[in-house]
Amino acid sequence: MSAYKLIIFDWDGTLMDSEAKIVNCLLASATDLGLALPTVEEAKNVIGLGLHEACVKLMPGSDHALHLQMADRYRYHFLTANETPSEMFAGVEAMLKSLDDAGHFLAIATGKGRQGLDAVLRQTELKHYFHATRTADETISKPHPQMLHELLDFFGLEANEAIMIGDTEYDLQMATNARMDSLAVSYGVHEVERLMQHQPKSCVHSIEEMHNWLLQK
């Protein structure tokens, strides 16, 4: 059984393979507004940030009104119009059930908005595994540690009793800023070399490997 009382997961790219949908929605949003399209790599790079922060990073120098328009078009495409499939990575539910049965607190800290996270939790029927969740539109976007501070406060735990798991440097930077351990995953958005610069405890390459690593800790 893992020594970590609280295990905090990122969502996109860590538990769900949603990269293609997010990229497609960002490109569609830029098209709607007649903007120069970001490259796929530029769009992938902002996955994990809050929507506003992602729009600012994709459109540096643009005014606030345009950022708001871009965010609004993204919500429309992601929640309503875009049908790009997003699936849970193989083994996620079995892992969550095992960790829950072992008595761990499970939580989510995501760059998604509340509406988007609630929608995917309903669709996947996984909501009951998570004791608390935080989204970028109700606190502060990664890599600021506010999400993790709020989760620790909710559970009445210290940072050394929890671990943050994610596929982007924003996840790992957030954990570092909260003085919390982190675990990187290689199958998401950011490449391993970029992740390892932030000194996670380890880097795993599948849900199965993540599950085994947590059981051994």
C-alpha cells in the first residue's frame, strides 16, 4: 500500500486520452475568429493550463476581449460541437478502484473548467472514486500551487502526505511550488526530458506501471 494518503491526478493526458479533442477544439476556435492557426505542437503545449492562460499563451500580445472570445468558442466546441472521441487510458478504472479499496483519498487537479470536468466524470461514470476535485476556473491555474493547497486543506493533510501525478511540466511545477512529491507520466503531452527537469520521484509509461509504482510506495 502506498504511503501517500492522498493521490492527486491530473485529468487530460494522465487519465484520459483527450489530446486530439483539445487540439481540434483550439484550432476550430481560432478558425471561428479568423485568427492565424497555432501549430499542433503549440496547441499541445498549452494542454494542462487553465483555458484563459492557454489562450493568452497562444495569442501573446492580444487583448483581453479576444482571449475571452477564444475561450468562449473553445467551450462551445469542446462541450457541444466537437465529436473527437476521448477515451480513458486502459486500466484507469481498475487502478482507481484498487486505490480506493486500499483506503487512499483520491482527487483531481485539472486545467479543465468545472463544466468540462463534470461532463467527463458523468460520461465515464468515475465520479464516485474521487473525494474532491479542483478546476482552473474556480481557483488559480497551474503551475500556481493553489489547487493543491486547497485539496490539502480539504483533507486536513500536509504536503508530504500527498503526491501529484501528471503528464505536463505544469503539473510537476505546481507540485514543486506546493512542496509536494510528483510522479510524471510519459504517455501524455510533454516529452520525458522536459518532465524530468522538474525532479519527479519517477516517470511511468503506462497506467499499469503507475498502479504498480503507487502500490510499492
